[in-house]
Amino acid sequence: MKANLSRVAVGVVIALGLQSAHAATVNGVVIPETAIADTVRAANIPDTPQAREAIKQQLIARELFRQEASKDKTLEKRADVQTLLHDARNQILTQAWLKDHIKPDPVTDAEVRVRYDEIVATLGDKEFKARVIEVADDAAAGAALARIKAGEDFAKVAQAVSLAASKTAGGAMDWVSFKVPVQEGKTQNLPLPIAQAMASLPEGAISPTPIAWNEHRYLIKVDAVRPTQIPSFDTAAPAIRQALQARALERATLVLVTSLLSKAKITQ
């Protein structure tokens, strides 16, 4: 009797374990919790019960689509589908080959420390929180500036007309610090004219005239100015390491491409 009870208990534990590991089944096909967690991480969204439920429903729908598509035996014979399958196969094989053959040098702790010290050495006494509007020409810049002078919010105008990637955030930029007077190549990757305008404006001010750079026009608003807050090495290290790893990957990729080009016969 005890043995039977033990077997029942073990079966219940196993069943509960399996149930907790599976988010759902779709016509017998399991969608595991790990698939939901991985999708949440890949989407870079907050891991909340609501987000997990939304992702689960998306995965369920995707599995239903897959099952229905697999029933149509004529799909794989279609020319357009054959082309897509061929391209997908080549893409997968290419990525696998690149993973095997591109071997970037590892980034050492010492290299991260050196880069951290280099960055800190370029910082000025103050740092700026600014907004930017990028437009194509003087006419567009003048129209945007007229709207702002008429009382329209800078962020709203940025969302409406800016060409910069920051337009959805109302033109908002990250905090940035550089030494003043501003020097070329020491602006934390900002265009020199924009850094110069930023350093010259008091808190809350907007550039009185459009700034010309790289055939576009820019309007700058300085939202805030404060003493530079230098992050600790431990705080900054992960981002610095990631940037150095990206550079190492670029260098290794260039070496591989150069080697392949030297062996290839290319006509144009």
C-alpha cells in the first residue's frame, strides 16, 4: 500500500512539474515557459505577468498558423515559397559559417579599464541634457523655429518634423559631457557645431538660429545642466566591454573579408 502511495505521489510531482514547465499545448504541441521567457528577453520588454500572457497568446497563434500551413502540401512547390526557403537556408548556413570562422580577440579586464580611464579623461566639469531637431534644409528649420517661438513645445515639434532617431522621444538626448572650449574629436561623438551650441546655451535655452552640419540643419534645446556625474568603473564596465567586443568583431570581420577578397575572382 505504501509503495502504491509513493508511486502516486511521484506521479503527481512529475505531472505538476511538467505542467509548470509548459505554458500551453496547441493540438498536442507544447509551448514551454522557456519559450515565453526567451521571447520576452529578446523583445527587451519588462518581464511582467501581462507581458508573458501577451507573448503566450502570440506563440499560440503562431503555432496554429504553422499547423495549418503544414497541412497545405502544395505550398512547398510554389516558386515564391521555394525562393524564400532557398534564401532562408543560405542565410542559416552563412550565419553558421561566420560563427565558426570569425574569431574576435577576447576583451580583457585591463582593456576595459584603459578605455574607462580614456573616457573619464575626456569629460568636462559640466554635463548637458539636451533635445535636438534635425531637418533637411533652412526652410524646414525656419518653419520649426517659428512654431517654437510661437509657443509650441520643442518636444512636440521634434516629434512632428525631426529626422533624427530621437524624434519619438521628443528629440531627447542622453546626458553628455565634454571639455570646454569644445575641440574636434573630443565631443563624445557629437558633431562639433552641435556640441559647441550646447555648451554655449544656458539651461532652458534654444539655439536662436539653425545649426548647419552635414547638409542638414539642427535646432538645440538645453533642458538641464549639472556637474558631471562620473559613473563608477563597475557601473560603466559592462557597456564599455560590449562596445570593445563590437569593435573586436568588426576587426575580425574585416580580416576575414580581406582574406576572402584576396582569393576571389571578382568582375564588375
